[in-house]
Amino acid sequence: MSTVSRDKPEPAPQAFAGRRWLLPSALVKELEADPERSGRRPRRTARDWAVDFSFFLLAVFIGLTAADALRSEDLPPGYAAFDQLLGALSCAAVWLRRRWPVGLAVAMVPISAVSSTSGGAFLVVMFTLAVHRPFRYVAWMAGASLALNPLYFWFRPDPDVPYGWALVLAAALTVAVVGWGMVVRSKRQLMLSLRDRARRAETEAQLRAEQAQRLAREAIAREMHDVLAHRLTLLSVHAGALEFRPDAPREEIARAAGVIRESAHEALQDLREIIGVLRAGEPDDSGRPQPTLAALEALVTESREAGMKVTLDQRVTDPAAVPASVGRTAYRIAQEGLTNARKHAPGTEVTVTVTGGPGEGLSVGVRNPAPDGEVPHVPGSGQGLIGLTERATLTGGRLEHGAASDGGFEVRAWLPWG
């Protein structure tokens, strides 16, 4: 049974299906299934327009308040107009804060040091920088601004606020705005991290489901090989006997035909159960019970009726007490050994040995001498032993196979029995 999976085209990434207008455009872009698909900048959402317009009005309001306070300052001729011009340009630049947050912050630091009407725009730009860029950029810009504040208030003192208090209030306002921006940034990063964790969990669940499906198919393939190979070998042996001995007595022909009929019936029933598992995706509890070590004598009897010479040496006092998984594995090892002996060493006497007990484990051995003559090569040989080795390893045991000293073949296995 082939377990090769066919390549399937990967589904196209789905766009963010939530309420986009309630979220910032930068966050919506990060929430997209594949944000790198498009190189264009994200378009402003309704929330972006509302926030940008509110910040613009806030910058204008602070600028107009500062412009009204220019009348009480003793400034050189024309400096008030220059200050208001810088403030107007700074307020207009607020609309570009999402596109160039670092560039605007670099420009606003010296502008805010010479223009009081640009103070509102400077706070908006610093908030934007804290939201959209790492802390190192914010630290440099805020540090430069705090370093220039003593010069600003020295040359343009506030008549109503002492010099020291003016420095403290300006620093506190800058720190508050930067802290607010960092809180917003941390919330966005938390949302993105939760999104990534959800996607990773979904991917891991999908991988686990695919792995479980692959393991189930491999188990079904091993079971199909173990069951059908034994049945079909019986069919081949008796069909060959009928073909090469058409003049055999009627009793032998009837007995061989009966074995062929029973083997074909059993193979069809086993095949029907395996196909049912493949269709349903889960084992059918109403099917026949899986064979265990207690069914080993029936397997040997069936092989003897097929014309094999089998000697069973079973030194387990209570085969029914063997754990189901260990007993089933031991049964499959004996079944595969008998099948291989029938195919590769026909006519020889096969010895099946089962020993062990609780605490010491269960040992299973199948040995046959070398055949008398040449035996044609059987295609696909060795696949069953590979599957048995994996089966024994999964149960915590081990399996060895190879040529014996007398030229025969031997399979030895040890399975844990706690």
C-alpha cells in the first residue's frame, strides 16, 4: 500500500476579515495573512482619518494658544510671524506623520526649539514615533528635545512660570506623551503576538492531524501486508499444487480447494475491514477482534493444513495474560515468519518458539533450515521484516533477523512484558 502523498496547491492567503475601519491601517496590514504580498502602503481606515483629524485640530489649537501668547513676549521684529509660519507648516505636516515618523521627528526637534506654535505638532509627532518605531528612536529624539529645553526657556522665558518649573513641566509633558505612545505600541504588539500564537497553534494542529493520518495509514499498510500476505501465500501454495498435480486424488483436490476457499474468504473479510477503516477514517469496533498470542495455535494449525511442517514450542503458561499489544505483535511476527518460510523455503520444517513471562519479557523466534533446491526470487522481499522491526520498536522491544549457521533463516524478537 503506497503512502506517498500527492502535492496539493496551497490555498491563497485570506485577507483580514474583521472590521477594518475600527483598526489602524498599520495593524490591519500586520493582521493580513500575507502582509508582504503587496508593496503598496496601507490605505487609511476610517479610524485613521478620525484620529489624524483630531490630532491636527489638537496641534492647531495648541499652536493658536501659543500664537496668542506671543503678544506678551519681547521678540525681535518679524520673529513672531516666522514663529507662526513654522507652526502652520508643522501642523500641516501632522498629516504626514504615518508615512515618515522618524524624519518628521528629526525635523520637529530643532523647529520646536525655536517656535512655540509648533509645540502641539511636536507632541503629536513624538507620540507617533513612540507608536510606530522602537524605543531607541524615541529615546534619541526625546533626549535631544529635553537637552534643548533649557536653551529655549532661557532665551524665551515664560513670564507666569518660573524657569525651573517650566523645565519640569515640559519634561513631564514629553515623557507623558512618549509613555502613552509606548503603551499603545505594546498593546498592538500584544495583539500581533496573540495572532502569531493562534496561527502557530493552528499550523501545529494541522501538522499533528497530518502526522496522525500518516501514522494511521502506515499502520493500516502494515496490517494489510501482515494479513493479506499470509492469506495470499496460502492461496498461491494450494493453487500451485493443483496446477502441478492435476492427477492428485480427489480428497487432496477437495482439501486444497477448501483451503483456497477459506483463505479467499478470510482475505476478503480482512480486506473489507481495512477498506472500511480507510473510508470511515477510524477503526470499526464491530469488526473482528485483532488476533493475540492466544490465536497462535490456530495460526500454526492453519499452516499445517496448508501442507507446512511447523513445530510450535510455546512455553508461556497463560497466553491470554499477555498484554494485547504485545500479544498482537508476537502473533504478527510468527505469521510473517511462517509466510516468509513458505515463500523462500518451501517444504522445510519451521520451528516457532515463544517463551517468557511477566517482568522478563516475551521472546519470539521463527527458524527454518535452508531449502533443498533453488527457490525463485520473490519480488518485494524484505518489506514485511522492515514493518515488523518498526512494529517491535514501537512496542519498546527489538527484532533481529538473518541467516543461521546452518544456512537457514531465523527471526528473533524480544517484546516487553511488564
